[in-house]
Amino acid sequence: MPTAIIERTDIPLMPIGEAYDMGRAPDGKPLFDPRIFDSREFARNPYPYYRILRDHYPVYHDKLHNCFYLTRYDDITTAYMDDEGFNTIPKGASNPVLGNTQLELSGVEHRRRRNLYGQHLVGNSLNARIPAIERLASEMIIRFSGSGADEMATENTAGRRTVELGKAFANEFPIRVVCQVLGFPEEAQDKFFYWYYSMMTGLGGSETARQGLEARQDLEDYVAGLVVERRANPTFLCDNDGNSMGEDIISKLSRTQIDGDWLSVEEVTSNIALIVGGGGETTRGAILNMWYLLLSHPEQFAAVRADPSLFQQAIHETLRHSSSIGGQPRHTSYDITMRGVTIPGGSLVNCVDFSANHDDRVFKEPERFDIFRDDLYTGKLIRNGYDAEGKHSHMAFGVGPHLCPGAWISLQESILGSEVLLKHLKNTRMNLDRMPKDINGVTLAPIGGGAIRELWIDFDA
Ligand code: HEM
């Protein structure tokens, strides 16, 4: 999405769900001012503005930021499925920090990279890792919930414990899971967290970019030694009984040749950065957004508590209602006309997944969080967005050839982690006093676009 160019400071903060009136055309059609994209109002309350775009300007030419927006579910699916017409090159500001990755490739080159390690993130290999994921979740949760635990900035009062769930659990849990499948040496994991956070903040292309680049270089220096070591002595992932399930991802990448050449240290590092960058913040957001939404819908939380298998529906509905990723950029390879608008070849096209997920042509009352909704597909992942009966999946993992390869492992992490939380934390409720408030100073600040920043909870000690 574009970065701020000119902020209109006179755009008021509106009640959630209501759009600021940007004027009307003579025929009554609402006008759309692209400066809204740079406003604080849009960051906290994007959905009513996407509704205007979907209903009135489904292929919107934003002349201020020199790009196009696709906002309807069907149009975004068309673009993602057509990786020839809507190519993935280049991705913009993230490149220097992430490096060249499969995100920017298409066709055969893309498939070759994608198939290198995909097997560790799905299927039997992942199933065999489930006990290890559960064990890790338990260890982390017992640290802040068990007797005498106080290292996680918890507050203890008679019978009650307060904790920020991100800091205590969700920020690190997904990264630790991914470090395991990567085969990242345990002794370097603390350093790895520093590299990870620096690279993630550096992705913004802001003043933190330098720190991101430095962290990437440090990581690359470390990986250079690791590649030599693993090429000679690969390490393996094991199931719960100690049986080998094949080389871990770093060993696999280190020992891969394409057309007779080893993958370079730079390529191995980029893949590590992509896997952790793609799976850390996103899964953190999925876990925290789900708990926020469930705790603010007590009747649905009660249903999940009574039957934890409902976490499966809850996580899919969370990813539809409040995904942690807003959308993906594409570039047109040639002129493409959609809904009467010609997008010239070489244009930047923002495919807004947030908006697809709230398209009422697909999902009834899309602003409502409802884990029991009957119009959301929640089964095995599908590549084209809908199943044989025409039921649509959410768009949080994308669609088409770049469909997130980490989707399955992140769903498992979110569900297993949440089941363990439920088991250990009795009578969990949100600590409303400590939660950030909205503009009226009373109701909770909305999730807005992305992941919630903090989630304070209380539970019985
Ligand atoms: C809730 C969690 C997650 C969300 C919402 C998410 C979202 C996405 C989306 C939307 C894409 C498609 C990008 C595009 O079309 O250009 C993607 C790609 C990718 N994701 Fe995820 N992701 C999540 C978790 C993970 C995890 C846990 C991993 C790794 C363990 C991962 C690794 C990747 C990789 C490697 C790609 C690039 C795929 C390609 O270009 O072929 N993601 N993700």
C-alpha cells in the first residue's frame, strides 16, 4: 500500500463503520478522495471506504499515488490466478531487507523454489511435528501461568493474574515453531530474534531501514558458516519417536543445486528471512486477533470453551473478519481491461485482501464476526478461492500460485496454541482497563487494518 504523501489533516475520526463524506457527484454517486489512504481515520476504520470502492469504483485508479486498486473478491481472484498478466515483479520496499525470494518469481522458477521445502509445512511431516508444537506451547504458557511464574510482566493480585498475551506468548511462539522446522541452531536463537525484529521493522522503508539492512547482513554472515557446515553434515527433523523425517529446511536449502549451481548464501538467507518474515508477525496477528474477537463476543467464546474443536472455525472466521495482512501488490504485464477500466501495462495494482474478505457479494453481513456463519469455507486449503459447491474461503492466505505455503502450519500453530492456552488459563477475560480505547475514550480501539498491537487478559491464578 502507498506510503504517506500528503495527509489531509481535516479528515475527522469517524465512528467505526461510518465513512467520512467526501462529497457527491451530480448523480449522487459518492466521491472518493485518495488522500484518505494516508489518514489516521483510514488506518483505524478502513472497511467503509473499501465498501465505497467495491460498490462504485471496483477498479480504482488512484492518480495521487499512481496505482490501481482492486477491491472485489472475484476481481482479486482473477488477478491472483493470472500470474502472467498480473506479475509479481517487483515487490517494492521489502526487497533489500528480504532479498530476492520466490515472492518475486513466476512460472517454473517460482515452482522450483516453492517445492524446495514446502513439504515440511504441510501433510504427514507437519502432523508428525504436532506433539513438538504442543510441547513448545505448553512450555511457554506454563512460564507465565504456572505457580510462581512472574517473569512475563504479569501482575498478580489475589486470585487474579494479568498478562499481555502478545508479550507472554504470541509474539515468540510462531517464530520458535518456524526455527524448529528451519533447523536453526538453538544457541543462536536469541540473536535470531534480534535479527528478525530488526528486519521486520526495516521492511517499512522508514528510518529503521538501515537497522534492517544491518541485521540482514549479520544474519547472512552467520548463515554463510551454517551453509558450509550443513552441506557437509546435514541435520534432520524427527518425529515424536525420534524417526527422521528428512533434512530440515536449512540443510535442504544448503544442499540444493539448481542447474548444477548451489543455492548461494544470499539465496539461503533470503529464504530464511521470507519463511520467518512471512510466518512470524502474521501468525502472531492471527492468534491475537482471534482471542480479541472471541473475548469481545462472550457467547461465542463460551461455545469454543465448551467445544475447543470450534477453534478451527474461529480461526478461519478471524482471518476473514480481521486478517493480519491487507493485500498484495501486482504489476500488469500488458494493458488489461477490467470492468470497463483499462489498466496500462506496467501499472502497480494493489489487490486488497481485506476488502475481498468483506465483500458482501460473497459473505453476508461481512462486518459481523460469527464463527458459525454458513457462507465461509473452512476445509482443506484450496487454490482458487472456492470449493465445488461454490463456498468461498477467506483471502488471508491469498489465492493462486503464490497461495501461502505456510497456511497449514500457521493454522495448526494458532489452533494448538489456543487449545493449550484454554487448558491452562482458567476464566480468561479481557482486562478492559488496560486495553487501548477508541476516540470516545470508552469503547475498545478497533483492530483496524492489520494485527492488534496488545491484548491484555486476566485469568484466575
Ligand atoms: C496467519 C498467518 C499467515 C498469513 C495471513 C499469510 C499470508 C500470506 C499471503 C497472503 C501470501 C501470498 C503472497 C502473494 O500472493 O504475493 C503468503 C505467501 C507466503 N507465505 Fe504466508 N502467511 C501466513 C503464515 C505463513 C507461515 C507460518 C509461513 C512459513 C512457515 C509463511 C510463508 C510464506 C511464504 C514462503 C510465502 C511465499 C509463497 C510464494 O510466493 O510462492 N506464511 N502468505
